[in-house]
Amino acid sequence: MLKTFKTKVAGVTHQNPNGTDRQKILAKCDTGEIVRLVREPDNPYNEYAIAVFRKSGEQIGYIAQHVAKEHPALHGLADDMDDGYDVAALIVDLVGGSKRKETRGCILEVAIGPTPYDEIYFEASELLEKAKPQEKTDTDKAISLYREAIPLLLEIDQICAEACTDGKTRRHLRHPINRITLLLEKTKRYEECLDEIKKYEAIHDPVGLTKTDNESYEKRKMRVLKKFPDEVITEREPIPPKLTGEISVEKKPIPEDSLVGDVVAEKQIEKIEKTKQTFRLQVSGGEQLQKLYGKLKKGDPVELVKESEDRVSVFHTRKRFLGTKREYLGYLTKSADIVHQMERGAKVAAPQVEGFYREDWGNQLILQVTIEK
């Protein structure tokens, strides 16, 4: 369904980075003229920024921040654009430019259409809904419906990778690998079951399975593989089930001697004295900092500041319009052993953001910290 609304272009009195005057550009505009809306998610002053350009490439301003972020009739235009919705805009009114009002202004009509994956999403959803009840009455039909849905799910991921600003999938539908292999194993169609397992292991599933489904699937995979001893399936690189946010933790097992949580064991300290090691540390106190965490990226540098004998605060310095701003990200507790090692010559080198783990209360920040002599 097409949604439309009108809005005034902001920032029309400013100059563009190339020195051109937006007021002079507006003087050349006509009502009915189609303009381009361009998302600027990395804009240092406004993460919801949407620039407005003429077809000639001349910028006339920006969509007002409150419209881009949380327009009352929308989820927020910026979020809709990030999610891949088709957006079009045209000039419906030009004001000013007279003796009575010299400053020129511009009114746009913005139309938001469906996403490029809407129809496919609906079709895949219907197939999955039809398949489940068929499992008890017509196994072959259920398997066929699941197989029909799988390429649609993969297509949604591909469309999102190209159309969405951050390249992430907007698919919430789960891959039916657990259901389809369950039915194939139940009917003793082991070769077909193995084939479906191979196909699934060969793809990247950004949504993943539920914990229960994944456990069932992994056990079934092992049972089926035992029937084909000559078959070798390359294990997928697992995505930590609690990992979320824009950043991803490097896919490698956490060594037994790494720092998980806030406590440092004495044996770990002995190893640190001998060699350089990289650890992951969980940051506490982030319950009220979720919005700030959403602005962080993997690799962002942080600063560790000792506040007391058993507490180290974590800060990040962000560039702002007027200089920089030091932002508090939480704290590490029971970290006196780390401080002790620093005092003995060990050094904390290049602490940085590594990723997030999803908790019941929100996202927990994970740091990567290297300790060296």
C-alpha cells in the first residue's frame, strides 16, 4: 500500500560542501519536479540524515530530522529507506523568493511504496504456513511446500543485501531445514535427507534456527552421516546465537584461558606475563546505554580508566559538530588483577569494540583487549 505525506525541506539556507548556494539552486526548481532522496547513515551530525537532490546532482537540503527519525504517520522515513522501501519525492510547492519573503523554501510530497521483497516474503510465509499442517496428513506435500519456500527465503536475503542500507536481511521466517529433514528421516529417505543437509550447510543463514530446532537438526545430521561414512560435510562457521547488532564477533572459539566475564584468574596472569594475548571482556552497566551502543561499530577504540581498586570504566570518544564528546560505555568489575599486571609492566594495547551479546535486558557490549609486556 502506497503511503504519501508532505514535508518541508530543511537546511535550504546553507551552502553545500562544494560551495554552491542552495537558495540559488532552489531558484531554478519547478513545482512537479522529481527529486532524489539519499540516505546518509554515516553522517557525523545526524545518523537519520536524508539528503534531497535534484536530478542534476545539486543538493537543495535535507528531510527534517524529526520526519526522518520518527514521523507520526510512519515508522520513520530513514528506517523505511534502510529497510529497502521504495521511496519517491517531488516538489509540490515553492515559497519565498519575493520582496515580502526573500528566503526560498520547498515543500515535497513523499511517497513510500512496498519493499522489493514484499511479494516474495508473503509467498514464502504462505508456503510455510501451509506446509506445517500437511506434515500429519500428507508428508510428501509438506516436503514439497518446504522445498518451494527455501529458494524464496534465500532470495529475500539476497534482495536485502542489495536494497537495504546496512545490507542485513529483514527476513524473520526461519529456514525449514529442521522440519524437512525430520520428515525425510521419518520416512527413511536418507539420501534425500543428506542432500538437504548438504544444501543447508553450503549456505549462510543470517536468521539461523531456534536453539531447540538447531539441537534437533544437529543430532539428526549426525545420525544421517553415520549411514554414509564416506560423506564429508564441511562444518558451517557458527554464528554465536546471542550475537546481535551491527557488529559481529570474530568467528573463532574462545580459548580456555581467555577472559570471559569480568574475573581474571591467577593462572591467566601467569600466561600474560610470558606472552601477548588477546581477550574478550564483557562490559557491565549497559542496561541504560542501549541507544548509545547502537552507534558503535566493530573496531571503535575505547579507553579504560581505573576508577577504584575493583572497577575500571570504559569510554569512547566520538567526533561531534563542535569538537569531540567523551561517552561512558559501562565498566569492568573485579579487574584489579589486570591493573596489577599493568603496574608490573604489562600493557593494555588498543582496546576496542568487538561486538555484542544479546541478553534479556538488551545488548551486552564485548571488548577486545590485548595485554602485552
